[in-house]
Amino acid sequence: MSEHVIDFRSSDDHGHFRRALGRFATGVTIVTTRTADGKLEGLTANSFSSVSLDPPLVLWSLRRQAPSLASFTASGCFAVNVLGTHQKHLCRHFATPHPDKFDRVPHGIGDHGSPLIEGAIARFECRTEQVIEAGDHLIFLGRVLRAAHRDGEPLIYATGALCGPALLPADPPANDTSAQEIVAKEIAANRERAS
């Protein structure tokens, strides 16, 4: 297979950069907040990442031109709702402009003020610790105040498409004598055929 290479010192091919990033599979989240006047905001994001266990820190990023940017920067808090494969429809819903994105979406309000999507396989309620300027995005660094999780298959975004996990067969343990015996028998059989 051919490899596509571009040198960003001499080009600004954002499409190529986006396709290369798409080879890194990520989970899909809905990041939410509530403004001081009670308006609920939410958007689809796959930029979520853990940062630290002690203290518990996470991050996500938001375009500078996003309509909800002022709400997220002013609220001082956010929640990250990790979607399961059964919530695929919410990915597109929260990525599309709507007057009220939470209309007919089952949710509650968390202990720290942000909307929590019902059925999410994990939720992180966070206080914004820092907002970092980074190119055409802002990075929100949050301290996790409360986390919850449940069983379910995570919704995954890779190469421009949504998918679910496909488990790979496990490698046999190195000390598995039955596997070692099979390999030894194959080697002995090959030697006999060669002689």
C-alpha cells in the first residue's frame, strides 16, 4: 500500500492532515454545559483525552468559531458524556445546529450543573481549570469532580466513519505449554519432510 506524505513547511493541505488524523481511532463524546442564565449547551467532540490520574484531569478542544464557545468559557464547568454504539444518532444530532439540542434527548442535570445524557457509558463532571489557546482551537483542561460508568460498547470514530469495537483474538500466553507443544510438533514435522 502506498503512503501519502505531505510536508507542512511548504503546504497547508488541511484535508490531508484531517485524513491522516482520521487513522487514529477515538471515542465519541457529547460535551455539555449550562450557562448562568440556565441555557443548556452541548456538542459532539472526539478531542477528549485523559491527562492525569492525580489530580484527575481531562481535556477537550473547541473551535474558536464555535457558537457555544462563549457559553463554555463563561460557565466554568462542563460534562463529558461518552457515547455507546446504541447512541449513534446523538452524534449527528449534537453536531448539527438546533434551537434546543436537548429537546427530546433524555438527560438530567449533574451535581455540578452540566447536563448528563442518559444511557452514556461514561460521564465526567468537571470544573474548568484552564483554557489554553492553541491555533484555531481552545483547549479546555478540566478537573474531574465526579465520574460514572456502565457496561456497553463504546462508539468509535475512525477514518471518517462511526463504528463499534471489533475484538481481536487473544495471543496465547507465553507460558502456554499446549501452544508451545503445537509449535514444536510443527517444527519436527517440517524437519522430517525436509530430510
